[in-house]
Amino acid sequence: MNERQKVLLIRLSAMGDVIFTIPLANALTDAGYEVTWLVSEKGYSLVKNNPCVDKVILAPIEKWKKTGTPIKNFFEYLSIIKSIRKEKYDIALDTQLILKSLLWMMFCGAKRRIVAKNYRELAILGGNEVIEKTRIGYEPHSVKSYLKYAEHLGIMGNDIKVSLPETSDATKNKINKLLKTIDKEKPIIIASPATTWVTKHWNRDNWKDLLLKLKDDYNIILTGTEKDKELLSYIDNGYLNLCGQTNLEELQELLGRGDLVISMDSGTTHLAWAVQKPKIVSIFCSTPESLYAPLGTDEKYVSVSAKNICPPCHRRKCPKGTNECTNYPKVDDVYNSVIKLIKG
């Protein structure tokens, strides 16, 4: 490429999907493109100062939801669109493919606006170049589906490169203080029992039983947000409970201190994968491992699921009305996976 072409990458949220899009940004950057990422608040700190991009633009969608002033929000949107159009992007890529991204894609002014056939909510209207479906059913993994945009631009290769911004010294010092009481002779297991959908949550009694089996031989650290306090209090049995005590950058640093992470199909799992340091045992209930489980070798990443009992429906609300899948996998199946991985 003689002259760096300018690419606008539109992936607004959520945290996991932003992380899954980072390998695409790296592929574009490594191929010589100048990459700008348009992202909302939930993924902003993951992208800002990330070596995968040259520039980041914040779409303050969460702020707009809370202000309740549509006219003011609309004019702020127009101001951001105006600044985007001034950049005269050669290419825009919409990996979100919903109405929320359409409103940016349609008016961004890029010469080539590329969308895929697996769009929803009329998102195809934002493009002037349409590629085949990047995903059919539960295949391929989300990371690989986003990389199909790179393939469409002639960027080939099997390398999946994930990167994160460096954490600050202040963040490192805070995590040092939070971990000062742990037993340095024991490995660190970080447990993150909470996620978003009810159907993605593993039974809380299963969590309690699992961590009790691990308690004597490992440092157990619990993580979660303020809204997860009731759940983590129920599970807690004298562990280091850091619920509500870390922001996203601090959680990134904390995950880098762990030997193994046990979590759900959640942002924490995906962030732990992006950190690239800890081993991960991920528990899947209603969602498919094939789309969201950490990518890598079986010596580092293991996912355990309820698929043999109740195949993944990928729904927020159980179609049977029973949430049966959230009782599986069995505690012993997860425990055996943890022991095999951490001692391997």
C-alpha cells in the first residue's frame, strides 16, 4: 500500500464484542491502514491508547440515554458526524450491524461503507458494499467472523493479535494494595460469577460449592460490579471479595495477576483472554461456546457447558421457562477442569 488509506471502524459496544474486534483492528493496522475506531463508553477505555488504532472517537450513547434531552443529543450527534466527515475516510466497516451503528455508518461520508449480510434492524442501508454473511448460526467464533472484513480487503493470515492499553502506575499500585493480604505461597484463582442475562448465570449454589472445594489450596478472589454485591455476598466464604472495588483498567491489571480465572460468558472472561496471562475456565449455560469461548490451546483455555443437557438457545429468556441450563454443568465437571488446568 503506497499511501495509508483511512479506515473508520464502527463497533460501539458491548465490552466483549469490542474485545473480539481488537484483532480486526490489529490486522488493519499491521497491513498499513490508518485506523480510527468509533466506540461508546462501554468499550472506550479498552480502545483508547490501544496500539491497534491510530485514533478513537467517543460516541456518548450511554450519556445520551441518561440525559433525556433528545434535541441536545441530536445536535451533539451532528457535531460528531461533521467532524467524522471532515476526515474523508476511504473505508468504513460496520461490525455491529444494527440500527445503533447504522445511524453512524450512513452519514460518515466514507467512500466505501462495508456491511455484511448478517445485518439486523435495516443496518444494510448504511452500506454501499455488502459482503457475504460473516457468521452462520453459531459458527465461526466472533473474532474470526469480524476478521472476514479484513479478508474482504485482501488481508490474509491466521494470526489473531489481541492488544490492550498499558495500565497506569496508579492502577498497579492500587492492585498491589488490594492483594497485600493474599498468601503468596498459593496460586491465585479469580472467580467472576456475574454476567448480564439471567440465562447466562450459573446456579449460585454451584458457585458456592465449587469455591469451597478450592478454598484450602488457593487464594480465591471474587470480582464484580456494585450491582453484583448480593450475589457475591451469598457466595463469599471468607475470600478476598473485591466486588465494586475495581474499574475496568483495574480489573485488567487484577486479571493479569491471576493464575486462573473462572467466569461465565461475560466481559470479564473476554478481558481475561485479552490480557493473555491467566488460564481460563469459562462456564456456558444458554450461549454457545463456539461463538464466545476464549480462543487458544486446551492447555490454557477450557470451556464447560450445559449443552449435553440443554443445547444453547442464545436467548435472554428461557424458551422453556425453567432456566434448566443454569444448573449445569455439574460442580465436579468444573472443579476437575480447574484442577487439571491449574496443575497442568
